[in-house]
Amino acid sequence: MGTRLLERELKRGSAELLILALLDERPRHGYEIGRLIDSRSAGAITFHVASLYPTLYRLEDKGLIEGRWVERAGQRRRRYYRVTRQGRRTLASQRTVWQTFFVGLDRVARFRHA
């Protein structure tokens, strides 16, 4: 598997976890979610904002997040998302799966930690 393909698959597989984790902190709009993923990962993980919206819609359809339109004076209207109770349960489960995966990966690949 090529490096680009691996990166793309890892991003696709982690998108739900990243979005749910950020929304677990507080409600956010799509642009803010994309910007935070980029900044908190120090640029290691980036999403074009347009590519996040299908995941947001899918999470909303699954009942894991809820969106609502907010209008503020002098700004265009934005859709803010918040995590639901079911979304929090899913987030906890996904965190466990990823943690187990990372520990196993580290045991095999023997990464050197800074």
C-alpha cells in the first residue's frame, strides 16, 4: 500500500472519532472542526472542510450528533453541531478501539517515543 493511500485510509477511519471528540468539548461548526483538527495535530491531519460535511451529515443521520442553524448579526448563518448521548457512547467505544490498536501497533513496530 502506498504512503498516500495509507494516509487517506487512516484519515477516513479516524474522521468520526476526531469529530465526536471535538464536539464532546462543546458545539462547533464544520469550519471550526476542520481548523481544530489541523491545529491540534500540528498539521499532521488535515481535512478540506468540504470533505468533513458528508461525515457530519452521516453522523447526524445516525443520531450521534445534532445540528442547528445559528444566525448572528454581521455573520452568515452557520450550522452548529453537538454530540448526543448515543454519540458519547460511540466516542467512548471508538476511543477504546483506537487505544487498543495503537498499543498493539506500538508493540509490533516498536516506535521510539519522544
